Amino acid sequence: MTNYDHYIELLKLKDEKAFEFIYHETKALVYSLILGIVKDRMVCEDLMQDTYLTMIEKIHQYKPGTNFKSWLLVIARNKAIDYYRRSLRETNIDPEFEDIILPTTDPVGEKNLLIEEILNNLSQIERTIFLLYIMDDLKHREIAQILDMPLGTVLWHYNKACKKIKKLQGGENLEKKNKI
């Protein structure tokens, strides 16, 4: 596990190379977390940008010696949840005019379509936990800390997601060994 304290001190001094290092080390994790909540790649990219801007603005609030990734992911999670809540209050578009106003693009390739279909069958929390575990290789304890949930609840949601995916895949084994 990387110790970010040195890079954070440099970041406080506006060192661009320190930011680049932190960004490249954490971007996949931040992306997966946000995408799991908002389910829109373009919005996800905007929220990632907001997350890193907030990180820079609040870097003086980070306490050295604590888990930097968790601190950053809390910022990302809050940005995504705020966006999600705002989007619930937005006016819905009449389905007759939706294609005219918001043209859709189909995902390229059968594999992307299958993955998207599978992930869309998961609840928001199942999707987030599944992506953090499988794509970002986080341990269930880390996910519980990031999402501020009990470990048992994270495990329950993960197992529920695996069962749904297995059912959709016709019983293929997608489970990895448990990393608690």
C-alpha cells in the first residue's frame, strides 16, 4: 500500500508531479465508485474532475497517517450522491421526445452490452460494491470503511450481486476468493 503523506505535503506546495502521481494511483478507484452510483460515464468524468478539485481545495484538512484513499473516496462518494439526489429532482422528459432531445448511442460490441445489462440488473449499492471489489480489487473491509457500512452488510450485498449475476450468466462462477 502506497504511503501518500510525502506526496500530500508536496501537493500542499502546489507540486504538479505530486498531483499527477496521486491522480494516476487513484483514478480507477474514484471512477469505479462514482460510476457505480451515477451510472453515466460522462457525468462520472465531470464528477471525477470535481472530486480532484475538492481534494486540492481541502488537502489541508487531510490528517497525515490516515488512509488517504478512503478520505478521497468519501469526497467522490459525496459528490456522486449529491449529483444523484439532484438528478432525482430534475424534470423528466416525455418519452415521445426523448430520442429527439437526447440522442442515444449504443455501446459498441456485444461484450459491452452484456456487461452493461448485467450491471443494470444490480441495485445501486450492489453495483458499487461489486465494482469496487472486482474492478478495483479492494477488500470487503476497505469497501465497508469507504461506504461507511458494516462489513456484514457489504458482504451481504456483494453475495446478492454475485447471485444475480450468476443467474443472468446461467450459473457461471464469477466469485473470487473472499478477501476480508
